Amino acid sequence: KQRRTKSSVLLHKELDSRSKKTVRGYLYRVNEATAVLYARHVLALLLAEWPDDVAISEEMLDLSGPAHMTYILDMLLQLEEKQLCEKILLKVLRGCSGTMLAKMALTACQFMEEPGMAVQVRESKHPYNNNTNFEDKVHIPGAIYLSVKFDSQCNTEEGCDELVIASSCDFIHDRHTFSGPPHKWTDFELPGDTLYYRFTTDMSNTEWGYKFTVTAGHLGRFQTGFEILKQMLSEEKVIPHIPLAKVWEWQVGVACRQIGHQRLKAIHLLLKIIQCSSERDCDLTLLKPLWHLFSHMEKTMKYEVTKPGVLLPLHRALSELFFVAESRVSELGSLQDYLLALNTEDHLYHCTAQALKNIAAISLAINYPNKSTSPWNV
């Protein structure tokens, strides 16, 4: 809604500037663009109200192929409001044939593989200077919204030195103000592709300052692919038509290549696939690269958390993924093969040696000699 209002204002401004000139060709292009926009809205409403007893076919919508529907969904999901988008997606998935659904699932995977993570970082001096009045902006073309995440050290003199962030240069729309100790700097999201920020300080005390990371949301087709697959994996009647083995393999690759929120979303889909798949749909040994990442995070955990006992989102997601995966292979009776595939022999030797040392330490502490304590027995 906000983007439409902004577009309307810009269009009025442009037309006013051209009102005294001959602009027949220009008006023709504006009318054509407006007609296309309304046609898309009509298509969206048509799909949202599609009868349950009428199948959606390629011939009926004059599609060039099954994958064409995925591109139409991408267009509509970025154009319409969230509630209408959810309704459209449900109607399409429940109305399409099995052949169309299979192709749509693979096209959605392709969407999620596209590079789309754009990140920019802004920060003050540490500590910052007195008598500061600094303004700047962050612009990431193509973003639908901007996600702002603050560093855990953010700190300014409360009530005196403040950071203001907004979606308009006059700092009126979507205004957020931050000042004080770290717990008052809460992450948030801002609509649009541009944010403006202003940092002002007085002439008294100074603290660490600010640092925030801006990540583009809905950049490219990644989000469309995620929404389609997430809904597909939630529909019992749709799941049998999804080529789960291919989707699984593709999503493991996406989780390895993407970063940030996009990697977390890919892991979320991997969890859903494990939970709804049959015995041999997923080759769990493909998780080996993610297992190495998880093992590395386990080793360096004490350096990556901001508070004792708090895990990073990626660490939590991988912990859940491997817990569920291990439970599944245990049910299938292939736990040993799974562990051997994920680990190197050196790693297994190291883990076994560490386990024996732990047993020996406990045994010596309770004065219970056994084979594990023999190297220390005199």
C-alpha cells in the first residue's frame, strides 16, 4: 500500500511538470502501464476467487508451460497485499494438476538459488565525538523492505545522544529513535528500498556509539520460491506430487550457498521435507557440508555468542536440523552409515579418544579402576 501511494505521488508530480507540453506519447505509455497494472490486479482477484471444483490448466490461462505459473505467482506475490497473496497461493496449489505442481516446485527451487542477499553496514566512531549532527541514507535497489540489525555494543548517552532512522528524508514516516544502553536498541524492519538516518550528540558524555547492518528483503525471486515451497510442504494433498528427492538435493545446495536469513529459510524447508518425507526420499548424507559448518560453530561457540548460554539463530537452526535428521535415520536403522558419511575417520577417532578420556576422568574421580584408567594406573 505504501509503495502504491508513493508511486501515485510521483506520477502526479511528473504529470504536473509536463502539463504544459505536448505529451501525447508520454500519456500513451502511462495509460498502457496503468492498464497492465489493473490487468494484474484483475488476474490476482480471479485466482483468489477461483472455484474449488474447477482445475487450473495451462490451456485455460494460456500459459507457455507449467513453470509459467510460478512466474505469474512471483509477479502477484510482489504486487498484492499479504492476505490476498496467501489466498491466491492456496487456490493455485489446490487447483493445479500434479504435473504442474512438480514443475512449479523445481522452478521455486531455482528461484531460491538466485543471489539476492544485499547487505550494507553503517557505524559511528567508537567512541563517537561530541557535538555531532550527521545525516546519511542507505539505498538498496530492488528491496521490498529493509531489515535493520544492531550490534550488541550499541550504546549512547540516554536522552542526549540519539540515532533516528526513518523511511523518508524528513524523518516523519516509519520513524524509529534509539538512545541509551544496549538493551534499548531493538532490531526492526522498514518498508521500501531506502532508509534515512541521523545521529546527533550534545557536548557532554560519550559512549561506544552505534553500528547497524541493513539487509535487503524480498530482493530477487528468493522469497517467492520460499513461500511457494513452504505452502506446498504444508498441503497434504500437494506433497505426493512434489519430487521430494530433487527438491531436497536442491535445498541442501541453497542452504550451503546462501547466507543470513535466506540460509535460515532454506534450513526451515529442509526440516519440513524431513518431517513429511517417506523412508528414502531424502539422502541425508548430503548434509555433510552443513554438518562441518555446525561442528565448527560448536567448537567456536564461546566466541560467537553475545550472552552466556545464548546460541546464534543459525546455530539453533542447525542444531534442530541435525537432531531431527538423526532421529529419522535412527528410525530407519541406518544411524551408523549416516554418521560415517558425515564425519572423517580422524574426527571419529578424536571423538572416541575424548569420550574415553572423559570416562577415565570420572572413573579416577570415584576411584573405580577400569580399562580406560589403565594408562594412568601406576
